Amino acid sequence: MSQEYDVVILGGGTGGYVAAIRASQLGLKTAIVEKDKLGGTCLHKGCIPSKALLRSAEVYHTVKRSEEFGVFTSDVTLQFDQVQKRKNNVVEQLHKGVNYLIKRGKIDVYHGIGRILGPSIFSPIPGTISVEMGNGDENEMLISKNVIIATGSRPRSLPGLTIDGSIVITSDEALEMKELPKSILIIGGGVIGIEWASMLSDFGVAVTVIEYADRIVPTEDREIAQELQTHLQKKGITIVTQAKVLSETIATENGMAMISAEVNGEQKQFSAEKILVSVGRKGNTENIGLQNTDIHVENGYIQVNNFYQTKESHIYAIGDVIGGLQLAHVASHEGIKAVEHIAGNKPEPLQYETIAKCIYSNPEAASVGLTEQEAKEKGYEIKVGKFPFSANGKALVFGDSSGFVKIVADVKTNDILGIHMIGPHVTDMISEAGLAKVLDATPWEVANVIHPHPTLSEVIGEAALAVDGMAIHS
């Protein structure tokens, strides 16, 4: 049995379902092939459930220090089963919402494994999708004018380090823990590893982070990384950088896991109840029929042009499977651009330098554009303005005045090159910085936005003034 479509999307994650909705809006007959649940990794194994847990950790941490606010409590306890229940309820509510949007858009959904077939009696070019139905029904054949690959990614491990799902785990298994361990060793100090370190520490777990680079979150501005590390260490988190994990030394004994790492030329052993491996993600390029096409895969990622076309011009790829910024909001907008290109709308290419990145640790961090080091490496003559939350009234009222906002600008043009933040609720504030980048704003223009008082956002205006040495409150 075969069905014909204008667009078939392999993968119903954030990138896939958003692309499908946009295709439906443009009048394209659309189908999604999804082997699991609509919403994908972000909704079920990533962004949403992890942030739900982070919120519970934040509340628990705040309640334990409530006396600072004049609120006295007793017998504050954490019931982790209720934490997990709340997380699952949030995920389920959003999952229902996605299903509703897909149904409203009259988008067909095939629950199964989709594979791209080569030229056949159905189509003279690659693009026909064979769907191995998950319910045991006969395979479906989907004949489509265009295909979008949005199969996402999965956690990566280190060579020789086997994920057993019990003691050695990834974020996938961590999200489903029934109870908290007393101690955990996190291999990898990138964004995901640091979010888990912050969360578990706030829950009362003894946390150690091992990072191969010379600092945690090495893709962020160096000053932001240093400030974040300082605050995490104050929370009691042990952070070891420039450490090469020796996978072959893994051992378990009496409910504890032990592994060694080479640190500054010396071998050190680390132990904990669990080891969380957080060393990045790899694209899901296997078992989707790429061998039946001319699609080029390099370093595990599908290669595409500015409009997400592969070497087969009618087959597009978006999201984590193409590498780059592996973020849900990036995948969504890549999907929109791909669909608009399919529809002939002539979209502008996505400007990645204007896309914000967020770290939902405690404290939070967020950034857009070039770091100070990147700007220098690109040959810019720069000027920098910084302003601390400790001089901000709302931060003091809120009870968290850690961190700062940093703006990097070009001396010659006065254009903003990058904005970097660490402190309370900066992940909610970074969009102003993103807009500034989209509009090629100058610090003067940002400074002349009248930020209401008292708000955390006033720090952005003060940092913009500080670029030219004109900050009012410092």
C-alpha cells in the first residue's frame, strides 16, 4: 500500500514536528514518520524533563535557605518520587499539546521506522519511504516529492566505556532514576554535564565533574566559565579539568563504581555510586536508508547547504543529525527554513551568530555571538563592558546577586559582537541580546532602551553603558 505526499519528515522531534506544522500552513500534504513519541528527545529525554527536575532542585534549594527571607520552615524533605511524577506530568501535558497541533494541521503520522529507498517502481529517484510499522502491520510505502530527515541524536560514550544503564549511565537513564544516589561522577563538563551537576548538587548528591578541556563549558566565554566554576565549587561540587578518563580502568565493587583519569600527568582514581557519561551527542544516521542515496555524511553528520538540502536536492536534513548547534530552537528554525525553501518562498539563510545558547544550571548562563577570545582571534579590535548583578536592586530583592552581564563590541564599527550573561534568570533575558544581534545594534542603542526599575534587565543597559565607561551605578 502506498500514499503520496508533498513532504515526508523522518522524525517527529522538535525540528520535525515544527517543520510539519509549517508545511501544513503552506498547504503541503505532509506526513511524519516517528518510531516513538511525537516531541522527540527534547520533550521526552532532554530539554523539558531535565528543566522540570532543575526547577524542583531550585525550589528545594530555595526552601532550605528560606530563613534568609524571613520565612521559617521545619522538616524540609525531598520526595524524589513526587519530583519525578511532576516531571512526567509536565511532559505528558506538552505531549498532548503536540498531538493536538499535529491533528489540527491534518498531518498524517506513521508510528514506525522509516527508511529511504533507492529508485524503484514507485519513484525514479531516491525518496520513497518504507515504513516498518511498529504495531506489526504491513509496511507502508510513502511516495513523497520531498523528504526532511530530522532523526535527531543520542548520547555519545567514550571508547571502551560501556553504558550499562544502571551504574554507568547517560542523561537518558538519569532522567528515569527512581531514587537519588549518594554520589555521582560526571564525565564531561559541557552544558549537559554541568546542568546535571548543578541539579544533583542542589538535591544533596555529592558531585564530581571530570572535564578533558582546561575549563568547564569550554565553548562559552572564558570569564563566564570561570565564574560558573567558582559558584559550582561553592555549592560543594568537585571539578577536575584537564583530565583524560582511562576507560579501561572502570570497575565496580560493593555498589561503587571506580575509574581512573590522567590529570596533569598523574593517574588519579575516582569513585561514586554512579557514573554519568556526558561527552556530547551523535547524529542518528544509521538504519534510515542513506546508503540508497548520494547523501554525504562526514564525522557522523549529514552534510547540507544553507537551505538544508543534501546532495539529493529533494532530500533535506535538519537538527542534531546535521551537527552544528544541537539545540531544540535551532532545529525548529532549520525545519521552518527547509519547508519554506521547498515551498519556493525564498527564505533568508539562518544567521547562527544571532542564536542564543542557554545553560540552565544554578546560576544560569546564556550567550549570543562571539566570545571575547573569538572576537580577538577573528582580528577585531574590541571594547568590553561588564556590570555585576550585585549592584542591581531586583537581584538583591530576589536573593541572588551572583554573576554579571558582559558585552563585547567592535571599536571600529561600534557593533555588538557578543553578549554573555551569568546570574539569575539570564536564560529569560538573553533574547534582548539576540534581538540586538539581529538588528546589528550598538551598545549605545541598547543603553538607550529604558529598562524598567527594578528589574534584572537593568544590568543589560548598564553593561551597554559600561562598554564606553558610562555605567551609572558603578
